[in-house]
Amino acid sequence: MITWLKAYAKTHIFYIVLIVAGVIFFRSWLQEHDARLTADNAVKQQEIVVADLKQQIVVANQQAAQKVQVITKVVHDVKTPSEAVAVIPQLTDVPLNARVSVDKPNQLSLDAIPLITILGQARVDKTNLAACQQVGALKDQQLTAKDVEIAALKKKPSFWKRVTGTAKAVGIGVGIGLLLSTHL
């Protein structure tokens, strides 16, 4: 077997090395190509998800603005204490037992404990809203950072950098092949 290799392989060693190098180069290129296609598809899908989420945020903000506009109109339209008594159930579910004061017709009489409950809940809601707004701002910054990261990942390395990497792999393979051929 070794004599056969020495007799016939030496004449065709150039072609054997060329074929092996070509197979190695093609295989590494194909793996990189498939990985890049998979990554590009994943990025495209995530961009669609992000666009959908951004649209949902816009819709939620519009709905909230409409509700706030209705509440603001109701509060703005109240001019008398009797109108205020009629509107209070639209603004809260807490039973305040609101009524126009008998001795002072421009003032309302309310139950104290439900009023304190509403004021306490308003303070809690205000605190939670501030925390939500801060978290929302941080999430927006996080999304922006992810977009920058995606853009960086989509950037392909230069042609010569890829050729150099492949040439190193082929050179190592050829070196090992020559080392083995000298010992056989």
C-alpha cells in the first residue's frame, strides 16, 4: 500500500491537495452562508415583532388619550355642586355619599373614610405611574440598544477578512497533510 502511495500519489499530490482544500473551503463557506441566512431570517422576524409592539404602544396611548379627554370634559363641565354630586359616581366606584351641604349650598358633604381611601389610592396610583413611566423609558432605551446591536450583527466582515480566515484554515490543513506525508 505504501509503495502504491509513493508511486502514484506523488504524481498527483498537487491535485489531491487542491481537491481537499477546495472541499474544506466550500464546506466552511457553506456553513457560514447557512448561518448568515438563519441569522438574517431571525433578525427579520424580530423586526416584525418589534414593529407590531410599537404599533400596539401607539394604539394604547391613543385609547388612553381618548379616555383622559372624556374625563377632562366631564370635570370641566361641572359648574354647580348638584352637578358635582351627579358626576362623582362617573369618576369613582367608592361610595362617597356625596350630597350638597344644607347650610352651605356651594359646598359638598362627603363621608371622610371613603374620601381618604380615594386620596390614598390616588397617591399610590401616582407613584406607580411614575415607576411605570421610568420603566417604559428604560425599556425604550433597551430596544434602541438592541436595534444598534442588530445593525452591528447584520454588518458582514470584509471579504479579505473572510478570505484570510479561510486561508488560515486551509494552510493549517495543508501543513498537517505535508507533515503526515513526510512521515509516511
